[in-house]
Amino acid sequence: MKSLKGIVLLLSLNTLLVKSNAVLPLSKLTCGENIAICDGLCCSKNGYCGSGLSFCGVGCQEGYGKCFNLDNLNNAEEVTAELIFDEDSASDNEKDEIQAIPLVIEEPDEIPALSLTMEKEIPSPPEDFNVKKENVTYGEINRIKYYSSMTGTERPAIVITPPNYDTNKKYPVLYLNHGGEGDENDYLKLNINEIYGNLLARGETEPMIIVLVNDRVTPSYDFSDPSYSLSKEHMKAWADFLYEFTDILKPYIESHYSVLTGRKHTAMAGFSMGGRESLYISIKHPELIGYIAAFSPASGIFKYENFFTKEDGLFTEEQFSLANEYVNDTYLLIMSGRDDEFILSDPLRYHKVLVANGFEGNNYYYDIPGGHESSVWNHGIYNFLKIVFK
């Protein structure tokens, strides 16, 4: 696998403590005057700190400073920075923490030909693809609770049965994982029943049972605490869903609904953290899941560190591979928004690593214009529903 090319600027402690308007030599990048530095990183319009081109040149929220447009990307010789680190007010611990901070401007390798052609092969949904229609019969939405021995509590899920659900028939099952601060209701907000029902009415998807899960395996949580979302406790609650899915939820669904069992009849998909979770569970247990989709999958499959948090990663690159016996019998779709400042190039990296590790068959990647947002994820679920279980 080719490595990412990059321009790396190493800012030492002494560099960070220089007076305002210091000149930092950096070729091929112009952020103009008053570049925002979040402990060495550029700041995006959404207030995120980062190091790629997605973060510079798009402005910042008030209070974070500004990055200016990359008007002269190939001609820039230096960057003028107004630093926000105050040496006089900084504690000894804070000074110790800022020893060397890498600022990386990533230049991705050539994307595989498959990735470049996917947008032509996968069409955009029609304008009314997620709108409820009078002449269409939709699935029944059932809110359920099942006992979790992991939390010692009853946990929620939503089960959508297909129109005219018949207990004398058996149906394949699609499990959908929500976003980082969401819950089992997320896909209802994205009109999953309307998307599915409209496709089914046109004969473009298969009758199936859809399970909207709650990925956060914990008896309680509090998002009013800003630090909780990226805490180790929260990440563990997500990782624990692997065991809840395999040992508790999946057996519950198979014993309470008329479902087809086996990996050929089981699919999993999700967006953002749910996309990451879908990859995690499916790669860990390929014997259970034959169809996988990850829409804008979040960071954390591999070790990473940014301004907000750091994780050791769920896999190393060498570990992130599909067992040989399943390579020719698994379908995977990864897609993302081309302007996503939150996850940057992670989705493409996941795709590339899997290809490099031997999963080259039904392993697809594509991107579309858009950020980390519902229009991108709906594009993904619409197209995944058109191919799943076929």
C-alpha cells in the first residue's frame, strides 16, 4: 500500500512561544494573516482543529480565529501566524505538553480506479426518495426492549417489519448503527422507513426486517458534559456493543421475529460512529455478516490523535483484513462526503487498507459532494438498500 505524501511542519515549544506575527516557513500553503493555531493546528469553520487542507482556507467559528483562503497554493513561500499561546499565563504542565506538534498537509495517493468511477456507477437518489407517498404501503415500526446482561437493564431497539409481514415467511435482517451522540431513533429522523418503503414499492430492494439499534452499552450517559462524547468511558460503551450484538441482540431478534439466519441473510450498516461500529463488528465476525456498509465512518479503526482526543485504535493496519474464506463472499460499501472536515480521509484509508490486505472483490468506495451530514448518509443507505441481499 502506498503511503500518504505530506508536508510536515514540526513546531517546537520555542516556536510556539515566540511573539505574535512570527513567520513560520511552510511551502505550498497560504492561510493569510492571522492563521488560527489550535495548539499547532489549523481551525475549521466548524471549530474543529486539524492538519489537512480541509481545515485551512474555510474560516472558523467566532472565538477560534480564522484560516484564510488558499488562493496561492502553489506559490506560497511562508505563512504568517498570530499565535494564541500565552507563555506568561501557561502552567508548567501546559508548557510540558506542547513539546512538538506535527502539522501535516496530506496529499493523498492516486485513488484506485474503482473509487474514481463509483460516482458514475451509483446514481443519486430521486428528489422524493425519502418522502412518504399516499400510494405506498410502509413497514410497521415496533419499539422493543430486551434485557441486557451487560448493563443489567432493559435496552431499547426499533424493529421495522416489511409491509404485509407474514410470520409464515422468513426475512433477511439489516442492522443499522446510529451516530456518536445519537440513539436508535436516528434513522427514523433520516426517514429510513420512507426510503425503504419507496424502494420496495418500485421493486428495487428486497423485503427485509430492519433493526435500529442503540450502540451505547451503558445504563446511563450524560451529553450535557462536553467531555463525555470523546471520553474513554463512551468509547468503551461503543466497543462493548460488539458483544451485546453477538450474544444478546442478534439472538433476541432471531427468536422473536421470522428471520433468515446465516451471514448471507444478515447485513449491517451505519453512519459516522455507527459506520465505524459496522466495520468493527463485521471484520471481527465475518462469519455472521455478509453485507456491510459504512457511511462517513468515524476515526478510531486505527490509532489516532487529534486536538480533542486520542485512541489506540480497534485494529492495526495489518489486523484490519477480512478472513480469506470470506473475501469472495462479502459485499462492502464505504462512502463519504468529499468535504467532510470531521473524518477527513479516514473512509478512503479504510478502503485502501482492506484492498491492500487482499479484500479486492466486492469492496467498493465512493464519495459525493457534501460534509459530515445526513444528505450524504441518505445517499449511502439508498444505494446500499438497492443491492443488499441480492
